[in-house]
Amino acid sequence: MALGRPDPVTLTAHYLAPGKPGPVTIDVRAVSEGRTFATAPATLAAGARPLLEALGTFGELSDEPAAELVDQPPPSMPAPEECVPVEPTDAFPPPFAGRVEIRLHPDDATFLTGSPSGRALMRGWFRLRGGEDNDTTALVGAVDAFPPTVFNAHLPGAWTPTIELTTHLRARGPDGCGAGSPPTS
């Protein structure tokens, strides 16, 4: 929970330097606290070296979005068990990958075998391992957990560092996106 508000509504992070496993500090300060939202910047550092600067606005989301315009249907997805699991490997080694379950649409998982689809697209299912709920904080993690869409494009290069990442959440998922529900896409 941040600033007495449980849900990240918008979060922007700028990755300043690569980190290594080990102790870090996070310095957070509130810059605005209203009746509905609170906003705070945060700095994650290893010793004196800042690794990440973030700015987040937090509130309390409901299970139903407020006003919204949805002009496209959700992507067509096979059931999670019909999708391709992404396991940590030498090709996709981030330690975080071992703490989440990601299952990719079969058409988007072809980069795993060295045959990118040619479309910069990644569709799939996500959940935390161990039965933890996919709460709104986990959904922010899901945004960064998926392989980059460029992995499926026919472009040169293999390294795709994240230099900035912005996430917006409109509502909590069904049943809080709990462990009893299918992973969230």
C-alpha cells in the first residue's frame, strides 16, 4: 500500500543504471495527497548509485472501470493450457521470470525457437507463482514481465533494455485477479 491508497493508478519509471542482486534502498516522499489520489516520487538506489526514478499516483480502484471508451475487443486468446509457457533460460534469464508464470499465445511464442513471427506483438496470460493474488501491484509487474514485442519483429539486435516504462490501471480485475481465476492478459 502506498500513501494510504492501495492501487497504483499510473506509474512511470526511468531506468537509470543496471542493478545487481543485493541490498537497495527506496526513498519515497509524498508530493500531493488529495481526497482521491496521492502522488509520490521514489528513487531506488544501490548504495549511493540511483538505479531507478519513479513517479506514481495511487488511489482506490473499483472492480468496474469508471467512464471508458473501448473501441476494440480484447485479443482472441486460447486457454492458458494451450499457450506456450515461458521458462527462465539462457535466452530469457531475468530472475523475476522464475517468480511469475507467463504463457504466450502460440503465434507469438515463435521467437523462442528462433523463428520470430514478424509482428511486434506479444499476447499471453500472466500470474504469480505460488498462488499469490494478481492484485494491482502484480499487474504493474506483468507489464514488464512479458518479453519485448520487438523479439518478434525481424529487426537486427538482441538486447532491448528498458529505459522507461509507464503503466496505467483503470480498474481491478475480476475477483481481484485472484489466484483462483485464470492468469491476466
